[in-house]
Amino acid sequence: MSAVAGPVDEPEPSAAPWRTGLPVARRPGCLPEPPWDDPSLGELIVPADELQARIADLGAAIARHYADRPPLLVGVLKGACIFLSDLARAIGLPVEMDFMAISSYGSATRTSGVVRIVKDLDIDLTGRHVLIVEDIVDSGLTLSFLTRNLLARNPASLEVCALLVKEGLQATSLDLAYEGFRIPPEFVVGYGLDVAERFRNLPFICEYRGGDPAGLS
């Protein structure tokens, strides 16, 4: 990969280092609130306003780094679709976008360990400055597969922007140029993240405490 961009300002540390500002635990009168007051939704991990503030910061940092070479944003479907849309508007450069779909979960809440490409890119990456836009990194298996695959296509540079990184689950160190939030190693939904295709449209990110997603319809 090319050299990592300059650091993006991180939130001030707190008693729980994964916390972003002051997340609010789910309790009566706090988010999630109607119409999102679902019993399968647990603790609020990242509120909507903190998401948008952080994405604005990421967009500004990306614009500075790629000022003379607008990047091709590669979104990883389906989870990154909402994040990529907001991030692209925050960058302020004439970026291009393309999408891949990669599966390692199916409808489960744990990765199967087998990664496969469901939809490939339409754009040739040769000589392009490519920025992978990921929703979440947990084991790092999918991201490792993706970076190896895209590097083989001869881009001029390849970097990664991940909205969320789960603490303590990566087998190897991550090479992330841009990172939104560190979160606890629970299964989370919202802002593009789903369980059995539900909850992608939540405007915040929270813990999922429901049952087996295979039984959802």
C-alpha cells in the first residue's frame, strides 16, 4: 500500500477507550426512541450526530490528502452504502465511485471464515488512486482478502477508510489510512449494518440483542 495519510483527530479518551464521546446506554427516554424502540436493539454505540461529525472530519482529511488526485471510492456492499454516500459528499473533490459485494457472513451474526466476491467492480483500477470504503472491520479477514485482490489490479495507490473497527478481534495489525470509531466486539446494526437485511436504515449504530437472524422475516 502507499504511505498512510496524515492522522485524523481522534476523540478524547474516556474510561472505556472504545467509547466515542458520550454514547448513551439504552434506557427509557433515551435513544433508540420511536419509531426505533425495538426490543432487539440494545445499547447505543454511536449516536447519529457523532456519526455525521466524524464523517465530516474524515471527508476533510481525505480531501486534503487527495487534493491533486481525486480518488476512486470503492464501496463494499451492502453495509457501506450509506457511509459511502455521506462520505463522498463530505470530500469536496470530483470523486468517482464503484462497488463490490463480498460475503463472509450470509445471514449469520458471525463470519463464516470463507470470503467470496458476489459483485465485482466495473472500473479498471490500473493507475488509479483507490480508497476502499468499509463499514466495519472485525476479524480483518474480509479486508485482507479485498486489499490483496485489488492490489493485484495495479492501482497507483490503495488505502482504506473504515467507519468502525471492533476492538480486539483482529489477528494481525490493520493498515487503515482513515478510521472512524473503535467499538466494542458486539454485533451492531444501523447506518448500513444489518441483521438479515433489517435495521440498515437506523440513523445511529447500536448493539443487536435479538435472537437468531435466520428466523427473522
